[in-house]
Amino acid sequence: MTNTNTSLISPLFDWHLIRISGVDSKTFLQNLFTNNILNLSLHESQISGFCSPKGRLLASFWITHSSIDTYELWISAELAEEFTKKLSMYRLRSKVSIEHLPSEMRVYGQISELPFSYEEGLHCALPNIQWQDKVFYRRLIASPEEIKSTDSTSLWTLLEIQSGIPRITERTKDLFVPQMINFESVGAVDFKKGCYPGQEIVARSQYLGTIKRRLKIASLSIQENQVLEISPGMEVFSERDPDQACGIVVLSSIDIAKSCYYFQLEIKLSEMQENLFFMHNDLKYSGIVLCDPPYQLITI
């Protein structure tokens, strides 16, 4: 594959690809996922999720529709094998093939300050992100061959954080009802489609309940002599109630040049104005700053 646009390409070792194909693939996926597969046109992309019967997200992923009876799921690598087996449990008599492609198709992230020109191959377009006074175009690429890449993985991850679009990983699966991480506000839940696992609880949370937790973008500056590794699943505490966690890290990355961590934080709305901190090796790391994601939350 050739790259005809000036851009940065990074290997994404924490992403894998799952392919679902067959004459029943559309109906099969429509009955399982939070979004409406019927709305996905050929060569377009869509974010969606899969919930437990209790309405908690077991996985999130981007979906592409590369041909009439073929769909691809772009998913966290550490969830891919288990999720492939989970999908296979629902196959029953459906005429579908479910393939996890960890070695056959390598996943890369491509970033550009200009719109991408058309290229052959398997792509998944992601929303543009404004970061540090620049607009970045982003897409995922899958290729059976190695693509010449640049050392831009850190920038890719920072842009993913700033997008405010969550990605479920091994440490955060089965923790969140979709609305707790703004899943409905990034277009990942269709409340008008038919049933899927956990659908009743997800709908009830939207229309009958009060959403008390949301996803925010957070940052924490660290000193040169501080040792802290922020990772998904880490708990955040507030000074008002230091004995009980009020938030959970969803995704994280470090900007080494600025000695600053950036992360997506699922947090109780009641604790957002409090002083927030991490505990690590009996040391307190405070000074967490919150900001809103770059989109409007859907309100009832």
C-alpha cells in the first residue's frame, strides 16, 4: 500500500481486527450491538458496543462494511480473542463466519493535517480532532503487509484521548453502562433499533434514570522525580470522600515533552468540583484537571 498523502503512520499493537462475513452477517450483528447496523453503508465506519445482560459494556469497537456481506470490527487487541469466542456463541444457525485476524491483518493508525486522498485497501475513518491549535484527520488501516511507519504512536494515543471517544479494554470491560462514558453522545447507541443484549437497561438508564456519572478529559502534570504510571482501570479519589473511589481511568497517555498525563476519566458528577487524586505506592498524586470532551452530551 502506498501513502499518497503527507502523514504519520503508526503500528497499533493494541488494536486487532475481527471479520464477520456471510449472507446473515447484517442481521446477526444487528441483533447484538448497541448501534444500528442497518444504517451503515458500504465503506463507511460506525462506532458500537456489546453489552452484558446487565447493560454493561463488554467491548467497544469501530465497524466498517467493506463488501455486501462482510463487516470488520476494529477492537482492543486484548479483548479480540475472547470477543470472537463470545460472538461465536450467538451464531447458532446463522450463516456467518467469524474470524480473528491478529497476524493476517496488521492495524495501523494514520494521522494527517490534510484530508486523506482515496487509496485502495481497508480503512476505518475516525472523527477529526483539534489539538494544540491544529486539526488532525485520523483513520485506522489494516494491511496484510507491513507498512512503512513513523514514530507517532504517542500522538495517535493523545488524539484518541482528546477525542473523548472511549475504548473498552481488558481492565474496563463490564464496568460501564454506555451512558456512563458518553457512549450515546458519540453516536454509538441507537435507541430506536430493536433488542440486543442489555438493551432494556440501557434504555431505562436513558429515559427513566438519572445519569450520575460521565466521561471527562483529564490531565495531571508530574514532577521529574515522580514515578506514576496511569493506566486504564486505575481509580481516582476525591478529598471529600478519600476512602471511596469516585472515578475510573478509561484510556491514558503521557505527553513526555510536557511531563503531563492525559486520560479519559469516568467520574461521578457530584465529585467533579472536588480536589481529585491518585494513590500509588502509598503516595498521593493530586492536581487532576478536568475538561469537557469536544462534543455535546445528549440530554433527555
